[in-house]
Amino acid sequence: MKNKKLTYLLIVIVAGLWGLIIYSVLGAVSADDDTSAQAPISIVKEAYNDFSVPKDTAKLLLNYRDPFGIVKQKDTTSIKAVKSLAHPVVPAVTKPAMNWSFITYSGYIRNPSTKKLITLVNINGQNTTLSEGESKSQVKLLKNLRDSIKVSYAGKTKFISIKSSQ
């Protein structure tokens, strides 16, 4: 064994520390009550006066105007409307939201030979299999994240979650 002397030295040190701890605990528990024979020593403390009012040293600067003393009169001058030379403002036309319900994600299969994910997608009621980058019926599969897919259709992209079987 390496460091056999060091191991024995550490065992002796640990045993000595535990002996000191046990000795001090036993000494505290079985202490003689010699303090009862001695006269109690009393220390006289001066009472703190909670009711005295300390002198106020803060000064208030009251040189600001009274916010309620002055009443402002309404401005009665009229302003003429200026004709705008710019083009009239045309309200923005909002396009209706796209309905993505014709695409459903059914799941994926891992090809054992190529280790690629093949995605099972239902487009307009037709089951198709797509890999990343392939497109069918103008729907392009951008990314397969296993629990959802990222598809592109008509220039817009969307994540579609897997269809839960109910």
C-alpha cells in the first residue's frame, strides 16, 4: 500500500478530533452547577426613552408655485384647417388568412438503408410521402422535426403539428 504512514497518521488525527468533540459535549452536559453558589452580577442598563421627540433638522423649501391657486383660461383662438396637398390616406387592405387545414401531418418513417426520414402527409385527402426538399401539389416540405413539419405553400410557410389519433 502506498502512503501507509500517512493513512495511520490521518486515522490518529481523526480519532483525536472525535475525542475532543465527545469530551467537550460530555463536559457541557455534566457541568457542575457552581454558578448557583456565586452571587449574581447585575448590570444596570440605562432605559431608552422611546417617547422623547428628537429635534427636527429638515427644512422645507416652500418657494414653488401653488398648483391650485392659478386658474388657466381656455384658449379661444381658432385654427383654420389647411388643405392637404399630399395624397389621401388609403386604408390598408388586409388579405384573408390562409386555410391550412387541407394539409395534415400523419407521421414519419425512417428508411433503414439511408437513415432518412420519410414524412407521411395528407394533401387534399390524398396520402403522400415526402422527404425534405420534395414538393407535391405545390406543397413543399422544408423541414421534418418529427413532432411537426415546416411546409411552404403559395409563398407562405407554416409549422404543422402531427395529427393526434382520436
